[in-house]
Amino acid sequence: GENVEQHPSTLSVQEGDSAVIKCTYSDSASNYFPWYKQELGKRPQLIIDIRSNVGEKKDQRIAVTLNKTAKHFSLHITETQPEDSAVYFCAANAGNQFYFGTGTSLTVIP
Amino acid sequence: DTAVSQTPKYLVTQMGNDKSIKCEQNLGHDTMYWYKQDSKKFLKIMFSYNNKELIINETVPNRFSPKSPDKAHLNLHINSLELGDSAVYFCASSHLGDNQPQHFGDGTRLSIL
């Protein structure tokens, strides 16, 4: 089955700096990669996603890159703000199932 | 207009009891899921149903029994609750095989005394 690894597990940045979270996957059949943000006590919410026929996607301060050959994908947040503080999960979709990374706790220091 | 709704939001009960969590989605999705999120925040898939049929059943004690009366509902019944069952349980739904994201409910925080 698929194995998704996510790094780092915790990340602290100064407000205004960039944050990068990286994930690797093992199953070359995975073809869809969503990213979720989970604020404390809330549900995971989709913030951006990328399909395997695309190398990069951007939405305002958030971007995701995908390297299918190397089987890794990354989330980039620029100009971070305190409200970006949350746990971020990457996921890979292979067949019927979503495989989640172990999460990155991002803290943006004002 | 909650897309995926779970009830109850909080559940506090004693060890050994039996309890149920209900989930309903109004997104027209054909697939529903149950996840367990422990204190370390790991999201662990438990079950997945597509059009009322079980398609994923991870290694979960048989004290957990999902039931899907129709494709808009997936309930989770737990027998003989144990301390280790304390967690947040999330329901989610999606279209199967469409490369579409899952939509999560607000979660049910289960605390076993």
C-alpha cells in the first residue's frame, strides 16, 4: 500500500517569512494530492490540491509543487501570518483510499 | 447548510458502555469514511463505504461496527468502550475515484472515563 511521510513535524517561523512542508509517497499510482489545514479543535479543511498531470499550483500565498519522478510534493506558504498557525496534513489518493501524512504543526510568531 | 454533519459533538461515557456516532452528508457524494484522530493528531482511516458497501476496513477491533443505511449516512457504533478509544472521530465524504477531495465533519470528541 501507499506510504506518505511528512516533514517536519513542527515548524516555527517569524511572521512574514516563508514556510515549506514536504511530503514523499511510495505508490506511483497515486495521482491526486490534497493539503489540509486543521486549526485547534476544528476539522481538517482543504486549502489546495494538485493532480498528477500538473507540476505546480498557486493560490495567493499558498503554492504546491509536485515531482512525480522523485515522488515528492511540497506546500509553500509565503508572507506567513499568525492565522496560518495550525496543523497541516498532506495526503495522497491512490484508488479508493486517501493516505495522510503525520501532520506538521506550524507556529507563526508575531 | 453543513455539508458533513456529525452528532454528537462531544461524548463522555464510562468504560464498558456502548455508544453510536451519526454522520450525514448532503453533498451527493457516493463514498463516506470514518477516521480516528488520537492525541498525537494522526489521522487514521478506519472504514470506508461506497454506495452503502464496505470498501475499506482497516485493522480495527470488531467492537467498532459501521452501518450505512443509505449513501448519505454512515454511522459508527462502538461496543464495550475502552480507555484507548478516547479520541476525536471524524466522518468524511467524497466522490470515489474522481480525484476530488474529502470533506470532513466537525468531529466527535469521545472521552472515556
